[in-house]
Amino acid sequence: MIDAKWVRFGARVAASGACALASAGAVAQAPADCRAAEHRQFDFWIGDWIVRWTDAQGRAFEGRNRIRKTLDDCVVLEEFDGRPGTPLRGISVSTYDRKAGRWRQTWVDNGGGYLDFEGGIEAGRMVLVRRASVGGRTVLQRMVFGDIERDALTWDWQRSDDEGRTWTTTWRLAYRRVP
């Protein structure tokens, strides 16, 4: 006679095998075609950049940012290095979410930071927004890529305490393409 616990064990093994096969089938599908116009909206950012900014005390800083496309041109990969001015280093991945019709970006850094944003093109600027808890209050934070030229752009970090009715720029980064 077969013990009931072995029957349950066998059922679990079969179920996990079915999940593995389903996952393998999903992976085997052809990758998405990311050459559509929406997937190219972040192309202005692609390249190697010198990034300059000033802190609240007026001290000037400089870092580097390398932006490239990867994963069949479906993902924009950012590699930021703030040294020597600041020890901050981080990466972000951005992709156009076709179903949502929005860009999504995730940032992680060497301080254990994690941020997630979503947004898109607004009035000629790339605007990515997130909801965050700061000091026990919910605020909106956003990144605004503006003044976009071939070899330069600005990146503003902004905050809103009134659900986006008004925005305050906390800091501005000036990007210049590495010659």
C-alpha cells in the first residue's frame, strides 16, 4: 500500500515540474521588437557623460555617467560613478512597458538605495515620478530630463508636497557628452 504522504510528495514534484516547463516555454518565445518609436524615447541619454552639480553649500561636484542600450535594445542601462566628489555609485535599468504605455526605471546604489519610477515624455522632457515616504509624510519625487541637446542636457531632481500641484527643484545635474 502506498503511503498518502508519498502521493502528496509526488503531486508536488509533478506540479513544480509543470511550472518549470511553463517557465521554459515563456523564455523560449521570441524577444519583443524594441525598435518602435516609444522604445527610442530615451535614446537622447545614450552615451558617456560628464555630470556636474552643486550641493546646498555651493560646493561643485563632478561624476561620470555611462548610458547604453542592452538586452536586444529593450533596456537602457545607466552606470553612474560620482567619484571623486562623492562615493555614490549606482545603476539604473529603464524599459518601456508597452502594456502600461509608460517608461519604468529602477535605481540601485552602493548605499543600499532602491528607487522606482514611471513616466514618459511630457512637453519635450522625459519625466519619471515616484511616490515616497519622507519623514513620515508621503511626497512625490520626480526626475526631469530637459534642455535636451545632442551633447548636453539637464537633469532635475524635484519634490512635491502637494500631490504634484507645485514642484521644488532639490538639485540640478548638468550633463555634457564626453568628447
